[in-house]
Amino acid sequence: MFEKLLAMYEKYQLISQQLSLPEVLADHEKYMILMKEYKSLTPIIEAFTAYQKAQQEEEEAKNLLNDAIQDEELKLMAQMQLEEARVQLQEQEKQLKILLLPKNPDDDKNVIMEIRSGAGGEEASLFAGSLFRMYSMYAETKHWKIEILNANPTELGGYKEICFSIDGNAAYSRLKFESGVHRVQRVPETESQGRIHTSTVTVAVLPEADEVELDILPTELKIDVFRSSGAGGQHINKTESAVRITHLPTGMVVECQDERSQHKNKEKALKVLRARLFELVQQEQNQKIASERKLQVGTGDRSERIRTYNYPQGRMTDHRINLTLYRLESILNGDLEEIFDALATAHQAEKLAEQIL
């Protein structure tokens, strides 16, 4: 590990020197590539520097302890310094191991999210709307861009399904653990006897796939156009702007009717199709790597109940990591960082345990 860190440190120093060269500053593309690498190495180098400092403090404390044989007060102080240095050394070593874990290559990507109502009828559709609002508000705090790709709204303001993209720095790394079944327990407004109903909503989080990553042949696609239905203005049922794309090899179907333009709807539908096919390819690859798919955190298994939102108790429970928070209102208003941090930490712990095994 330390040979690898020393090599990284040398590379970091070299990149730092290159970034100040006039010829690099004049070449925008080269500068941006180097800057991206510099930023990715920075947290590792900072942790490595802190580790080296803790090593130095440990050595100084050992020397002080050896020199304080006859002085009990100095000996006690040196012993305390040594213990503190060793604790710091352990913490920094753990942090370095986490930072050196292999990264998910999709972590830096934008995402496409799909939210679908499950069991519970209209109540499930309303909660699908609540989840869309929750993720939208979280995205706003991160200054990420949201675009609705396709939506099937209900009369009461919910969604049978809604598909949207989120463009932002490392969006997938934060949202990837949201795939699965989200359960809500609350008293519907239409319930006269105050009984708690349980409904479910399915969330899928897909890394956005670039065209270069996935080659889809035009002959593999069947494209149909039809008139839009539902809310949307006067153009509804007058122009064939809605688009349905069928991927013939897999039978996968994607529809988009959110835009007035047939061209834009086709563009959005292809974006969703590409992301779904990319996920399918990844799943096939991951099935070959048992250790990757046995992790409960982040498996992306949509049949898995991952979280419960209990309105009467104001409680949110994430079942994968046994995390319970009694601040449901703030969570539904997009305050998700604590949950995402806990999920990421649990995932890192699993990865570290795998390395030890």
C-alpha cells in the first residue's frame, strides 16, 4: 500500500508542476485533464500527509519515553503522547484504505431515475410524487439540473410513473443506493376511520450511458409515433408527437410524450433506453462477480424493500443498515445527506471486509 502511495505522491507533485507550465495553461483540454486527476489525488495525498505526520509524532513520543526513564512526570506525558499518536495512526491508515478502494467507474456519471407506484393504488401514486419532490429538493441543494423525461400523472397530483434525469457532479455516487422498494405507512386523507395504510413505490437509479459505451444499431429499434394523452395542453391528441421505442433484441420498450416535439421525445426516449440497456449489461457482468452482488447495500435489486417512511411516528428506517431517524419531514424536504453518508460508509466497510477476507 505504501509503495503505491509514494508513487501517487510523486505523480501528484509532477502534475502540480505541470499545471503551472505556460504551455499547459494555454492548452485548455490538457489543463482540464490534469486538473481532474489532480483533484482526484488530492484527498489521498492529504490523508497520506496526515498519516506521515502521525508516524513522526509516534516516533518523537517513543524517543521522549526512552529519554524520560528517571522522570516519572515526563514519562507519563510521553506515554499519553504515544497513545494519542497510535490512535491517530490507526484512524489515518483506515482512511487511506477507504480512499484506495477501487472506485465504481460510474460514480462520476449523471443519472436517470425512474419512480413507479406499486401496491396501494392512488396512495402509492401520491407517494411517488412525494419521492420525486424529495429527490428534486435534494438536487436543488447540490445545484444539480433535473429534467423530466416522461411522466404519467394522476388526477390527484401523484404519478403512476415518472422518469427524469439528474445532471450533476458525481450524482450517481450519491444516488446509487436508492434503487429498490420504498414503503410508506400513513393515514390517507380519504380514510374516515384513521386507519394506517401501507403502500409501496419502486425506485430505479441508472447511470447515464454515453453513446460510445453502448452501440445500438438502428436496425435493432422499432420506433412508433402516436398522439399524446393526459395533461399537456392543446397539442394533445392533435399531433403525433409521442414516441415509443422498442429494442427488438431485448423486447425493452420506452415511451416519451412529455415534449411537444416528436424529435425531442425521441431523443429523451433513446436516453432512457440507453441507460436501461447499460444497466442490463452491468447486471450480467456483476452476476459473474458474486462478491459484488451479495452486498445488500447498493445491490440495486428492485424487489428488495430498502426503506420505510412512517408518517404517524415521523420516522424513516433504512432496513439495509438499520438506520432510523425521527425527522421524516426534513427528509422528505430533501435533507438526505446523513442517509447517503451512512449508506456509503456501510458500503466501504463491506469492501474493506472483502479485502481482508
